Amino acid sequence: MKIMIESTDRIVEVREGTHTGLVHGRAWQGKTESGIPVAVVITSLAVEAERDQSQFQAEFHVQHVKPEKYALDAFPLRFII
């Protein structure tokens, strides 16, 4: 499966795996190749260390959209920071 996602301005708290603590993640929204809407929380994102990361950093820190209703509904309000 392939999805295209864009970052939103929402930061949420999630419990990762079997860890007892909560971590912060950014909510992303997008669609599958066939057009099915999806909401995703990403807690870590990395670029290959050997690559020039300047363009990635510039885009990542300024390009966040307001989440659509389906993406908001995917994560209960109690998780939104």
C-alpha cells in the first residue's frame, strides 16, 4: 500500500507499543493510491545522515495544514496537546 500524506498543525500524545509513557507525535492526513482518506501519527522522522537536509528542514518546519474533519475524528480530543 502507498499513501501520500501531509503534515497538520496537530500534535497529539500517544502510547508507543508496550511503553508505559506517552510520546508526542504530529498528526498527518492523506489518501491511499485508491483515494481512501487516512490519518497517521508520526513520532519520528529521519533523513539519511549523508544527504543534504537543508531543504527538508526548511519545508518541515513551515508547511503544516489544518487537519480535515476525518483526521480530527481519528484522534480523540483527550490526545490533542
